[in-house]
Amino acid sequence: MTPETEVARVPPQQSKPRIAYLIATSLGLGYLRPAPGTWGSLAGVILASAGWGIVFGAIRLFDGIGIEAAHSRWLEFDPFILLQIVIAVALCAVGVAASSRTAAFARMKDPQFVVIDEVSGQQLTLLLGGFGPGRAGMHLWNAVGANHPLSVSGMIEPNWKYLLLGFILFRGFDIWKPFPVRQAESLPGGWGIMADDWLAAIYAAAGLWIARWLGL
């Protein structure tokens, strides 16, 4: 066998999946120190809060320029919630795919620099925990009226105390990992990276509902 043949049979080195790394590290947040997971959670809070500004701006735009948008069945739902559901599903889907490729390339079960799971879990915490209708949201609801095409009966206001509590609860359960959060880490590939944070989000969301029930 000639040296040329030997070289030809050596498989080419796999190139780094840069897009997957970009998503998995949440645009590089995973490289920040200390506690990259905390930075990922903060990104989740910002992402969950951003929908408020988008929906609020859309309502003001449509109401301000007098455009009567066609009323359709999907608009009977709170557009803020719809937007957050879309974000949550997108984060789950791309998170599993990107973290799987990143972990496989890094040859690590759950690389510390992968924080898309914290972003997803934190956003899911606030979605499932439910922002309580705040005064600004109720004023907007009363202003546009129940029959307005972009009216929102359950407009959600990002109260900073609620966001802070949701952040603390999620980080706490993500670190503590009560049953079955830790067990979910044994799932293969990106599912194991993401699923434990989804379960931690359910615990944290339950904590938010309890806090609201107690009037905190």
C-alpha cells in the first residue's frame, strides 16, 4: 500500500458546526464567566419580556393609524401568549438540534458553554408561570376595547418582581435538580441537555403560581 493510498483512506477532519455553536452558546453568552448558565437565564428573561414591547407596539400602531385589521379566529387569543408559544417551540426545536451537534463535536455530554437550554427553560418558566395582568395591561385593554382586532383580554405586563422571582426559582431548581430533573439528563444528545431545564421550568412555574396565590 502506497503512502498516498493510506492518506486517502484517512477520513477528513469534521469542520466545526459554527451555526450550531452560535445557537447553542446563545450568541456567545456561554463563554461568559462566571456562571454561564446564569447569563443564559438572563437572556431568557429578556426574550420573554421582549414580546410585551412587540405586541404593545403593534396595538398602538394599528390603533393609531386607524387600520381595521380583519378579525380572525386566532386573534381571539392573547397575541402575547401566541408569540411566547411560538418562541418556546422554536427554542425547543433549535435547542435540541444545536446542542446535539455541539456536544457531539466537543465530545462532551453536556458542555458548560451550551446555554440555549437555560434560555429555553427560563422563557418557558415565565410562559407557564403566567404574567399577571398589570395595570398598564388593563388600561390598554380598556382603551382599545374588546372588539378591537388586536385587543388582549389577558395582556401580560413584565413586572420586575415577577421576573426576578421567576429567574431565582428557575436557577434554583436548575441547580438543585429534584426528581425527575436530574434523571432527564440521561436522555441522549440534545434531549438530555434540554429536557432537564424544561422540567426545572415546570417546577419554577408552579412556584410562581403559588407565589401569586399567596398574594406575593
